[in-house]
Amino acid sequence: MTGQQRTLVIGDIHGGYKALAQVLEFAKVTAADRLIFLGDYVDGWSESSKVIDLLIQLNKKQSCLFIKGNHDDLFEKWLLEKTDNPLWLQHGGQATIDDYRQADKTTVLKHLNFLQSLKNYHIDAKNRLFVHAGFTSLHGPEKEYNNIPFYWDRTLWETAVGLDTNIPHDSPKYPQRMKLFAEIYIGHTPTLRIGNLTPVKAANVWNIDTGAGFTGSLTMMDADTKEFWQSDPLPTLYPSEKGRN
């Protein structure tokens, strides 16, 4: 492998430290690569704190960009306010709380600082958008009224999946949001929902969330070549756990 920089995009991890370690190994990641993580680092499997520790370490060695997901936002709020959110606890939050009961105050503060440093979205020099869930403004993510769509929006992906593939990109019928970018990379909505175990492209939207929080694998994709690497299915890496199921 040459020392040329790759742009590698990583889907939702959900506390699956073993899966993250696998894809870094399978892709033969080096310090020359740029890593873009699409969010949801916590909630589901039992090693959220180890995931964040590894992300912090990677950031010291190479170019990394960390997008904030809805689960990261919920966990940050819990660390700051300690208020119970029953729905969050049911969808993986309890595993994160259990994990962090073993963490010392220094680690918790360091991880809180990491969560507070996360970006809502990123647009690179090739006009590619990287965001956890989506955005709703026809004028682009910088015109969003608040941050909620970045973490929760599914309409971007639903629109892309439902779009007639015969509609050209320059047609007035092509969704205006998608025309703003050469490509859009998202997580948040597992491709398992449409029966796919691998990344899916719909219109110009790439969905890299292949269900690592549930029964699927963690995916890392080269944004230029579209080559991708996947971990073992997470239930095989954590056989005694339920994940987000």
C-alpha cells in the first residue's frame, strides 16, 4: 500500500469496540489515511468507553473528523444533566451507563470533552457532505433552524430510496437538497431496514450504517474508490449481549 491519503468513512459503531478494531485492521489503516466517523459511537454493545478512548487515540495520530449522532447527543445530555430518558435507555443507553459506572472522573471528563467537540456536519473540498442523519433545509445544512435534523432526520434517506432512478440529476424533479452536493454520506438508518447487509447508494446518498447496533456489521468505506470493509456481525463478537435489540 502506498502512502497516499485515503478518505475512509465509518458507519455507526454503537459501542462495538471489537468491530471497530477489526475494520481498522481489515482496511490496513495507517496514519496517512483520513478517517471520517458518521456518529453514534455509543449505546448498544458494552464497550462504548473503549470506543471513545480509541477514537481519541486515533485523533492524535492522524487526520480524523467526528460527526455527532443522536445517541452521542443523548449521552452527552445524560452526562451533563443525569436526567433519565426511558426511550434512550431502551435503545442502548443502559449499556452505556453500565459501562461508564466503571470509569473514573478523569475519563468521564475527557470523554465529555470529546462529545462536546463533535461536528454536526462536514463538507469537503470535493463538495461531499458527511452528516449523521440528514438535513431538511432546501438551502443546505448551514441554513437549518436547529440541530435536530442533523441527528434525527430520516426524510433525506427516505426521499433518496423512493426516487425514480430515471430522473436525471439536473431535472427540476430531482430533490433540491440532493442537488447541493456531489455526494452525501449518512448513517442513522440501518440498511438492514431495506434488506441490505452492505452500504447502499440511493440517488447521490450513500448510507454506511449497516446495522452494527443490531444484527449487522460495522462498515468502513473508501469515499473515492467505494471499496469497503466490514467487521464480523456484532452478535458474533458479543455473543452474550443483545445490542440494541
